[in-house]
Amino acid sequence: MIVEAFIAFILIFTATLVIYGIGKHSAPKTALSENEQDAYACGEKVLFQGLKINVPLYKYLIYFVIFDAAVLVIAFAAFAISVANPLLLILYLGIILAAGVVLLDGGKD
């Protein structure tokens, strides 16, 4: 069973690489002029500065990932409760809770 899955993966991966290679070599090549490569906005040349990142928004992203993962684990464990080990599930949820508490406490600098 595992051998067949591995062979199927290798065949699909090889076919994908062949199709990608054929497409890359047969696609028309375009030469961009200097004006086409420049940034353009409403007729004015634009100087791009570095990307500014709003760090507090990442905190909410991390909250979402932590708690969304916990909900998914609980949902999948509910379907496979006979197979899932309840102690590992409780340990995982405890780690998620600890990560949330550390994140709450660590953001007050």
C-alpha cells in the first residue's frame, strides 16, 4: 500500500515537472523595455520604500492560528474518539492554552 502510494507520488511529480519544463521552454519570451519595468502610477514615477509592518496585527493573527487549530483538533478528535488518545488530546489543548496565556502576558511590553 505504501509502495504504491510512493510510486504514484513519484509519477505525478515527474509528470508535473515534465509539463512545467515543456511550458517554460515553449512559452513566448518577451523583452521588457526600461519604461515597462519602471513602477508607474498616474503618470508619475514612484519611489517604493520598505514594507511597513503593523506588529500588533500579527498578535491577532497568532491568536487566530492558535485557537483555530485547537477547534480543528477538537472537531477531528470528536469524529475519531475511539482511535484518538484522550491524554494526548488534553496535552495538546493544554499546550495551546499555555501558548495563548504566554501571548497575552508577553504583549504588554
